[in-house]
Amino acid sequence: MVVEAHHHRSTLKQKNKPFKSHHATKSALKDIAKGRTARQSTKSPAVSTVTQARLNRRNTQKQVQATKRASLIAATRIFSGIDGAPRIVAIIPLSEDIDTQTCIQALGKCVDEEIHGLNEKKNIWTMKTSRFKTSLQFLPVPFARPFAALDAARAADYTLLLLSPTIEVTPAGDTLLRMLQAQGLPTVIAAIPPTTTEYIDAKARPAVLKSLLSFIQYFDPTQRRVFDLSAPADSLNTLRALAEGCPGEIKWRAGRPWVVGESVERGEGGVLKVTGVVRGGRLSPDRLVHIPNHGDYLVSKIMSAPLPRTKHTKPGGMDVEAEPVLLVERLPSSADSLVSTNVADDMANEQTWPTEEEMAGALQGTGEGDVPDAKKGTTPKRIRRIPKGMTEYQASWIVDESEDEDQDEDQDGEEGGGRIDEDEEMVLDDALDMESERKSVVAFQELDMEEEQKQLTSWRKRSQEEQDAQAFPDEIDTPQDIPAHTRFARFRGLRSLRTSPWDPYENLPSDYARIFEFEDFKRTERDMWHELEDNGIEPGRRVTIFIEGVSPEASVPSESPFVIYGLLKHEHKKTVLHFTVQRNTECEGSVRSKDPLILCYGPRRLRVNPVYSHHTRGGGKGANNVHKFERFLWHGTTTVASVYAPIMFGKQPCMLLRETQNPQTPELVAMGTFMNPDTTRIIAKRIILTGHPFKVHKKTATVRYMFFNPDDIQYFKPIQLFTKHGRTGHIRESLGTHGYFKAHFDGPINQMDTVCMSLYKRVYPRWSENWATLGASSGKGDEMEE
């Protein structure tokens, strides 16, 4: 008999699937939810994906359209209204057969408007166009005047380039376009003048315009057509583009005020009164203003200068001129000063307290132990030429600019001699009579044939020196007639150029005592932009600016338009500026460090002797902020150019020009951008002494021709050696008396290898000065004011 086991009933009961009701009542659904709220899933939107994407696209386009409309209104608001600012147009001809006056008359003829100042031979022509409800201000530039063209384009809203359909653009015109491109080109409009179209066949005209469009698109790819001013329709379209378009913004001018001088008058006490419309940012009298090619000056006050209006109280109407009102004056407590450099105090240098023996010797007075004065004629004398009429006492203050470091740079590959202290003999020279009223004039001194031939040979060797510098960089021959430890006394050895310590404040030149240093330049720049004055004159207002202490040459009419630029805070202070530059591909010849060039950045133009150095990728400083000196400005590489110059905030474009025999045809050397004003950047000039492995035994070698006496070997013994095949080693001992020494390396070396030793010296740029055109002297921009 089988007994069945007892088991309990399972707790899981059968549950049948409930009936699906799609028409449940709201109360039933609430009971089922039991207070829970249904959350919408992100994967199942309320609207379909296609519908939502369409709505997003419409909303995005609507926002972009509103942003563009708002920016267009904001950019053109300054030109609207009866007292709106005029649109500034720089007219630059690129061929000698172009008549600028005829082109402007063609623009005025298409709308039957009169051009004021056209027959008065002024630098500014104005035209009011009632059809477009705006006014235009033309800045004509003569042909083949690149500096005048740069000055006009720097202050313009538009650039009207006039091309000739019969004459090709010269290389000078091509260089001018590159210079305009490097400086920052305003909105470009290209056209051909009406007088030359009669020489072109009607069938060939489209092909000519297409060819000119292809040429101008190389410099400005946004161009779509070249206007023909001989056709009234094209003239009207050109005028419409100037009067109704929105001018593009030049980045470096953003937030910076400038005023184009419509009238320039000289008042009492050397005060210059400049009347014009404020453009750019707010103009404050507490900040300095810069007059190109002349310098920086103080602003005493700013007054309103409203245009006369027509009062219609009578049938004929009459012009009513409003009285000028004082808007703002300079506050001496918060205004910038003209101090651009520090006053060097030689007594602030490190002093050594004399010992007790030295003090005791000084108290003994003159005794038998005193060194007698040298007899006259026993010491060598050097002939020194001084200007006529200058006394011996005045001549003693003339500082000779030639330094030992210049001699080192010019004689890197030559045998040099030591410098000895010499007494100087003053000799009056009638040929060096200087004009007291013009400090910039340099007296001409004709050289003899031997010296002239020597300098000519040195100039012709520059190309060979550049080739040698590329094939054997930094290698020089050790001089035999002077000890190496004397010739290279200023050099030091470094184990690593990137990581070896180097104090940036040791053995600084006297010029470093004159410059300013920023504790944190980025923070200063950020604070300066936040603290821009709100009490200045807003853009678009016509004012009269009273400038103090302007030299008479600054108010003389010239080919360039008279424009003043407002400087930001601290932009008058001088420091060490570094620019990243790239050499122009069309520039021929060698460009050596410290060659005289013209630096153009912002509104400034300076004569500089830049020092070139290696540009670290990413702009990093490295562990010690040491960068290798470059003897030449090479093609195809980015190089850092360092100069002494006034500070300029923002990413300012720059270009380096080289003067030629014709001052109106400068050569474009390089283009670049402002990097930083780092005074601790160390530019280390490297020289490499080479030797020949005379005898080789595994890792040991006998080296010769690196030194020529045992004293030099003992002096340079701690410095590490290296070979061109990658071995490193040290000097073990000196052999003989002719400069042979034994060296040990980290591996076997080849007798075909070359033993090298690197030495480094810090170099500095030369002091810069304000550039001025012929017949003008430097202004206060480079003078030290106390």
C-alpha cells in the first residue's frame, strides 16, 4: 500500500489576463494609477521626430535672421539720421593713368549731387546723397604713395580700388595690396575709371572685367564683380554699395577711437584744434592721442562742433550755426602722462661695501703709494670726430653706440681682437656741421675708396653668409691670435637649452632700466577693457579736440589725411614687444638680425632693429624661457621678432618694411601678429666651436683645432661636448701646448665625425625711434618726459 505524501497548496494562484478596455473612464484610470503620474518618455515625443526637426530648423533660422538684422542695424546706426557720421571711403589708384577726380565726379553725376572740396585741392572730399539719405567722405590718395594709402585705409570704412583696363598693375602696386592685406583691409569695392573705357572694344570689355576680377579676388576672395564707372548703372550700383552697405569690422580697431580731421587749425600756445567725427570707441580727454609719424600728445578739452542747419522760418530759409559747447575736460588726477620710459638710476645698482683695508688706504691721503698720472702721449689715442662748434665738455657726453656685442655679431666667422681702453682725442671736423633746427638730419661723410670697397665686399658676402648659416648653423672658427676665453668671455655653457637655469634679471643692459614691466599682462589687459571710460564722447558725434604741445610740422598739410587715434591706458609705456612674423615670399635678399627696418603695428610706425628668435610651438616658454637666437629671417618659418616699442593691447597685426633708395617704394619684408610684452624672454645666441678627432681609440679621442692653447682648454673643460653623430662627452686633459686635448665619449666615435661645443650669450634689441617721413622730425612719442 502506497501512502501519498502530504503537500500544501501552492501560494501562486492562477491569474487570468484582464480584459483590455480602451474606453475606461477617468475615475477608473485614476484608481488604476493609484496616484502615480505618467512621465513622458524621451524616446516617444509628443510630436513626431520629423515635425520637431522642422520646427527646430525654423526656430534656428529665425534666431539667425534676428541676430543678423540686429547687428546690421547696430553697425549702420551711426550713419543714419540728419547728423549721421559720414561713410569714409579711401580711393586708391593702382595705375598711373587713373584720374581720381574724374572717378568721383562720375559717382556724383549719377545722382546729380555736388562734391565739396573737389576744386579746392583738399585731402578730404565730401558728398551728401539725398537719395540714399547719407553722406560720404572721400580720402583721395596719389598714385605710388604707399604710406599715404596705408594711412587712408587705416581710417576708412570702404576701400575703392581703381584698376586700369589697359595698364597692368606694377610690382609696387602688388606690394601695396599685400601691405593693405597685412594691415587689415576694409570692405573693398573694385572699379575701372570712365576715361579709359573708350580705348577698349565693347566686345573685349567683359573679358577685361573678368580678368581684373580674377586679379582682385587673389587679394580679396569676397569680390563678385568689378564696376565700370563709364556706365551710369554701374556708377549708381557703386554708389549704392558705398551708401547702403554694411562696412566690415577690422578687429584691431574695435573699441579704439579715431577722428579724421576735417579742419585743422593752430591756436594760441601751440594748441592744435582738430574738428571731425568720433569713430570707433569712446574718446576720453584723460587718455593720450597719437598723431601718425609724429608722436603722442595730451588732450586738454573736447568741445562740440555741430554742423550748421537750415532754419525754415522764412521762405528762403537761412543757415543757423549752433554755439559750441564744452563737453569734457582732462582731469589731471586720472589722466595719463607723457612719461614713456623710466629714469635710470645708476646708484640703485648693486653696491659692494669696501673692506677695512680699502677704507684705511683711502684715509691715508696722497702718499708714496699713490699711482702717478700717466704722462701725456704715453697712452694710445683714438681720433674722434665731433660736430663743429661743440666744446670738449659737450663732446664728452656723446655716447658711442658701437658695443662689444655688435663686434661679436659682425665677426662671428672672423678672427677677433680684444678691446683695450683708449684715451680719446677730440678733433673738430668742419664737414660734420649739423643743423640745430633738424635733429633728424644726418651729416653726409664721404668715404675713401679703400673703405668704400671694403664695405661693398662685405655687403656682397651677405648672401654667402646666409648660405653658410643654413649649411653650418652657428658654427664659427676659433681665433688664433686671441685666447678663446677672452674672445668668448660673455658666453656660457648650457647642458640643455630648454631646461638649464638662467636668471632673466642678471647682467641686464641699461635700456632695461628705462622700460616698464607688467606683473600680469593678461590681467592688466582684461581689467583695462572692463574699465573703459563711460564718460567719454560717444562715436558719431562731431567735436573739436584741443591737443597740447603739437610740433609745427604735425599741422603742415601732406599727402596723407590728418587722422588722430585715441590710445588706451598704458599704451604710451615702452617695453619689450615680441611679434610672430613670417617672411614675405616675394622678398628677395637676406634679412639679418638688427638690420634697420620699419615696424608698422596699429597706428604706429617705428624705426627698429629687431632681434629674431626661434618660435616655440604653441607659444610655450619652456622651463627657463630661453629661446635660440636666429641670425637671419628665413623663408617658410614662423619667427619671433623682438623690439623696444610702446605697448599695444589686443592681437595687433604688424608688418616689417625695408627702405629702398626711393622712400616711396618700400619693400615688404614680413607680416605677423603681436604676441606678448615678455621682458623675461631670454634670446640666447649660440655659437658652436668645432674640432677634428685627430686620433680615435674606441670611446676616447684626441681632438685638435678647437682650441690653440692649454689655458682655453682648462677654461672650457666643464662644458659638455657632443658630436654631429649624436655622441656626448667631456674633456679629460690637455695634450701639449698647441691646443690638443683628450676627450672621452659615451660610445665609440668615428674619425669622420666632428666634435662640437655649444656656447650661449644673451642678446638684446636696439632702442627704437619714431619713424617720420622726409622733412618731418620725431614727435614726443619717443622722447622721455619727466
